[in-house]
Amino acid sequence: MSRPVSIGHGLALLVALFGAPAAWAGQDGRVFLWEGEGLRLETAALPRDQVIAFLLARGFDSATAGAIAEEGCIFRSAIGSFALAPGEGPVSVSLGDWRVMADGQERGLRLREDWAAEMARRGADTAAAIALEWALFPSEQSFGPEDYNWGLLSFALPPGTPFDFTFSWWKGQSEYRRSFTDMECSP
Amino acid sequence: MKARILQVLAVALAMVMATMAQAGQLQQFGERPEAPEIVLENLDGEVISLADFRGRVVIVNFWATWCPPCRKEMPSMQRAWQELRENGVVMLAVHVGGTPDQVWEFASEFGLDFPIVIDTTSKVSRSWPMRGLPTTFVIDPGGRIAYFALGAREWDDPDILQTVYALKG
């Protein structure tokens, strides 16, 4: 089974997956879902005020939190294996290979390592920077049956920017590639 | 930066090379490498060392209060702990970053009473073969990583408990 789905106002799905995390209780965006060829990817834009609230609670000052929300185009995401049979897989992703197309230009995501360097450059609070690092999705990950990770993806586009997103993954020796179209950063 | 990239690649390679045979909802961890040491303070400021539990099965959970699936699995971890501790199994939750006050508030709200330590710098967490939260390892009595799980699980699931108890030998 393979299905790319854009689900309007799909909070119920996220709640079903994650319970009802207080940090994201007001999230109300479109949910983009892929399930097929061993991979499950679910992602949805986070409103900037929620990003800022999360970062302030982790210890960032308001200027840094605002800058991350402004520059980050942050999406909450769950990535994991899908319908892997025992002994099948693993499914592997490398976020450095994932591409964003906006305004006729192709670019990569801003990865965990990129943000760590940016936080060091800004002299951000160390504890807060650690929390951001671990909240961002790992750049390299492999999943066996039942495995998934939760994390944030940063598309690094200005607020309100529409874009297409192409993601790829490996299942065993086979590489797969799919796209979500008409995504948009939180305005 | 180069060392960091190499470290990430090494971890990814280790995870890929780990044997992915399933044992219930847990993955076997390849050749059972020795678990990295954990020496951290608990919520009361007492130093807890993983080495102190050598000879016993230990479940090591890396988590954070702000991580939704971590929050989701905590009630089942507490239920599992109530049974596991009666059977000599240790549970150790490592909070990545944060402060004791933040974690204490969460633990109190969820009624958690298994040992929780705080990795304020995340240095210990980085020494383990994982990069995402939650990740949980099951350590055998010899101090080696036997199983791991990425993402939340129902830790009081009979299949998982059976897998854990089987390590006691």
C-alpha cells in the first residue's frame, strides 16, 4: 500500500499518534502523510507562536526564539518504518538528500548540525541549544519494524512561503523518492 | 565539524549494521557491544552509575519531557517498572538536557518512581548509539546492549517483558 495524503486539519491523526502533548495542543495545520515502500512520514507546519512558546520554555531568549521561528519554517514530523515484515529492511533516511523547491529554486533542509552551528554563532543559551538539537530530527536514521522517531524538520524558508518537498529513503538495497506538493510555511 | 560528521555517520552505520531480527517489539543489537557508561545525578542530586547494576538486566530510556512520544510511553514504563523491580530488573531513564526541577515536576505529575538521571550537557547521551528521542536500550547482565527500540512502546506488553526476562538467564 502506498498513499501520499494531504489531510486538512488533521490534528486527530497526530493526537492519535502522539497522545495529546501539551506543548503542541493548539496545532491546527494541514498534515502531509506518506505510507508506503516501508516508510511512514507525517509532517505538519507548526504555527510560529507555538514554535516560540516551545523555545522559550526550553530557555531561549525571546530574540533567538523569534529568529528561529521566523527563519526556520518548522514542521513537526514523525518518521519511521511502515508495514515492515520481520527481517525486512531496515528503512534508512538521510535528510541531507531531501530537497525543497520554492520560488523556482531547489535547496536543502536546514539540518540539526546547521542549527547547532547557528546557535553557537549566536551564543545561544547552552541548555536551550541542547534541547533544540534533540528536538530537531536526526539527519541520519535507520528504522526496523515498529521503529519511528519524532522530531522537527526545518525547511528554512520565510513565513508563508509555498513550496514542494521531495524526500527519499532506502529500504534494503532499493531507493525510493516521493514528493509533497503545495506545502506552506506557517504565515 | 568533521569529527561530528564522522561521529554521526559512524552511529548511522552501526545502526544499519545492527542485526534487525525482531524480538517482540525490540530490535536485537548486532554483536551486543558494551554499553557506554552512565554516571549522572538523579533528581535528588545523588550520583547513579550504570556500572553499579552490572549483573542485572537494565532498561535504559533516553527521553525528554517535551518529546511527545516520550510522554506517551511513560505511563507504560511506570506500569512495567512496578513489575520489573519485583523481578530484579532495573529501569534507568536518562533525561536529555533540562533541569531537575523541570523533570521533577513531570515525574510528579505522571507518578513516576523509577530512577531518573539528568544529562544536562547531553554528553552522555551523545556517547550512546542513538540520535533521536525516545530511544530505549535493554542491557544484559554482562553490561552489553542486547536490544533497542526507536520510538514509544507499551513497555508492559507481555512480549516485551518476556524478552527482557529472557536476558536474566
